[in-house]
Amino acid sequence: EVQLVESGGALAQPGGSLRLSCTASGFNFSNYEMNWVRQTPGQGLEWVSNISTSGRRALYADSVKGRFTISRDNAKTSLFLQMNNLRVEDTAVYYCASGRFCADGVCNTAAYFQKWGQGTLVIVSS
Amino acid sequence: DIQMTQSPSTLSASVGDRVSITCRASQTTRNWLAWYQQKPGKAPKVLIYEASTLETGVPSRFSGSGSATEFTLTISSLQPDDAATYYCQQYNEYPWTFGQGTKVEIK
């Protein structure tokens, strides 16, 4: 069974830091690009960050660029999001989600979010 | 950034009705568009990708159509389990963006 399990969400103060984790099982994690997607309370969905299968390439939404860092550990089938200089507007449920499947250096075109975790809640408030 | 606009924002229909949700993009997404269903307290679930391809395991009453900047999600015969919020999402170019959502209610 495919599973993505996020953890690390908590209450943090503005300017503070948090590190989110996502542990994957049931599929070949190292062959998938991975993403973080967030959803603000009562609002819609926002893509936050994407990382390549090797971890060497990362992309960020402008709203988090320079403050958040995505990383992965394929040996531990884990994805991470280091969140620094947190703002009130970062308050959201954070989901990890799978992206494109890649093999032998070639990725398919299926960049949509096929597999999702259950989410972890981050609250930024003083 | 590509802006995605869904209509309507809310839709109320009866069991058995045919319902459609429209998603318009501010510039072409080619066919790189997905539709998701989200129920309260749950993660989104993909229904359709590449504008019209049904994800494995999704009931055939869901279908997607359209191309370039205008797309439609259709539920051919609305069921009670379809009460949810539906989102479109483009993955043609970064940053990937979502529509604001359409809440489907059962009368």
C-alpha cells in the first residue's frame, strides 16, 4: 500500500523555524520527484516546492524562496522541508505529494500530484 | 504565473444530475491539466490528468475535456459520495497553480 506520512507540524512564532518530514512506503521513492503543497485554512491549494529524484535540483514558489529548503534522503525514503523565518501567512496544512516518475535519467510527463500524505498543520502565531 | 479560474464557486445539484465545472487558464497549459477531489479533513485525490485521462480506480462517471485554456470536469450522474470540493491544476509551467475550487453540494 502506498503511504506518505508527514510529521513535524507545530505552533511556531513569526521568525521561527520548523522542519517537516515525510516518510514514504509502498512505492519506489527514489524514482519519483517529490513536492510540498500547502493549503491555508478554508482556502485553496498552493504548490510550495519540488525536488528532483537525486535531490540536486529544487524549485520553489516565490512566496517561500530564500526561506524554505526542500531536501530528501532516498536511503530513508524521506522528504524534508526546512522552514525558516516563518511568517503568519505560512500557516497551513502542508502535504507531501509525488511528482514525475523518472528512470535512467528520463522523466515522464506526469507532473501532477498522484500520491498525497494526510498533511501536517503548521501554525505561525505570536 | 498562470492563473486558473474555476466556475462556479459552488454548485448544488440532485443525485443523478449531470454536472459540469469549468476551469479557465490565463494562458495555454496545453493539455497539462489535472482535476482533484477533496473531502473535508482529507488530502486531495486526483481524478483526471492530461485534461481527459481518468486516473486508475476513479469511477467512469467522471470525465475531463478541453485543451489550451479552457477545460471541463463533468460528473455524468451525481452520487451522494461526490459531495466535495474540486480543484483544477496546471502543470505546464512553474509555478504549478490551482484553481480556487468548486464546492459541490447534494440537494
